[in-house]
Amino acid sequence: MSELLASTRTARVRPRSQVRRLHRGVWAEGEESPDAELAAVAAAGAALLAVPTGWLVDDWAAWALAPDRIGPPRLPVRVGVSQESAVESRRGLTVRHSDFLPHELVIARGMPVSAATRTAVDVLCDWRRLGRPRAIELVDALLNLGLTTQDDIAAGLAASHQRGVVRARLLVEETEPLAESGQETRLRLLVVDHGMARPVAQLLVRDDDDAIIARCDLGWEALDFGLEYLGEVHKEQLAGDWGRQFDLNARGLFVMGITAEHMRTPHALAGKIRAQMLRQARLLGVPLPKP
């Protein structure tokens, strides 16, 4: 990762070919890292050097709070400052003026960031910029890690007057604390957005003695139908996932494996899921779950 230099005087003693100007008074030594995660860390650090009284907010705060679950956000870096601050947005840096209470700021990855509940509130209110699926995906990650709760987020939104808060209050109901990956979140939203009943997250599979033997990412217990996101994995792991799927099928649960390739054609995928739901309903003689 590039070394950040928070001093123009320090930067000037280095050969010009060895330093890059990131912000006023903030330079980086060396080339920008090709690794997206390291590049994001450097960008966030440079932004906070440029605005030493600021803290990371929105999707940048979510990433700092849950780096193992959330990939690097897109530039520009988003930094919060107090209402009285004279700092303004600039190239590569978006500044948000806001009033934060002391308990709404924490340290994550060695950087000041908005706390999880406030971050979730801000992310849901920012659904227009982020897109509804991305906003819900970020909040799902914070919920799944136990960093906040739906009740706390709802309370925060009830007291908020931000732009987008009316829709954000409705989006809380679309979040899922049991979602274990962003792909699971997007698959759940795809199902719901195509008019099907919301599937249960982490559907438990039981044997004849009612003992839990497995679980699926998503599913409908009444239909004995589960969805399993297979993800980008090595061939050995993929084979293991398919073997697990066949085992579940043998126990009476139909499991549909979903890959990234399927997700690229959402309408076609939704049609396949809906068709299988109808087959399961006819096979079991039960009505389709209502949306």
C-alpha cells in the first residue's frame, strides 16, 4: 500500500516521480495498489488526513465496520463533519455536514466512523444513490454481525429527518439479520421483486425425528423447496455443495442451486423459481405461499 504523506514539505523532498497528490496537503508515495481493498484503505486514510475533524459515513462507514462482509465502496470517499465546519466537498471527497452524538461515532480499522445503527440509518436514507439492493445488502451485513438491530434502526429512522427517510422506514422491513452474504440478500430481493412470497432465511431441514440435519440459504418450508447460492468457489468446494444438494433432495427437500451466472438473468431465474414453486405446490397438494 502507498505511504501517505500529510505534509507538502515532506512530499517536496521526494522525487516528483515517486509521489502523487491526493488532496491538498496529502500526498502518497509509490504507485496506487492494484488491490481494491488496499486502495480503499489508502483512499479513506488520505480523506481523513485531508479532513482531520471528519469521520467516515454511509457505505464507507459500513465497509470499515464489516470489512469481511462488505467489499470496497466506490469513490469518492464520504466523510462526515459537524454542521459548523467550513470544509466542503472536493474531487475524490464528498463531505456531509451533520450533527452526530458522541455515541454515534466509533473507531473501526483505526479510523473514526459512524456507529453501526447511525450508519444503517444513513445508508437506508441514501437508497437513491446506492440503489435499494445495495443499501439493504449493507444493512443486512451489519445486522448479521450483531452490530445493530432492526428495532434500533427503526428507532433511529423514526427520529430522522433526512431526505429519503420515508422510504427508508419501509426498507427496514426488507432487511434480514440471518442473511450471511450479499448474494443471499440479492437473491431474496430478486424473489420478492418478482412477486413471490418472501423466502425464509437459513431454512432448517429436519429428519423424521425432527432433528436438524442441514439448512438452506433460503426456502419455503411448506413447499419443501430451498434455494442455495453456490457462489464463486473452487471446484472441490463446488462439488461438495452439489453433493450436499443431492443429499437434501434425497431427504424430500428440493434444492435449487443458484450461481452468479443465473443472477445475471434475473427474469429468467425468477421464472425458473416460480415454475418450481408451482410444481412443489401441486406435488404436495398445498397452496402457494402468498407474497
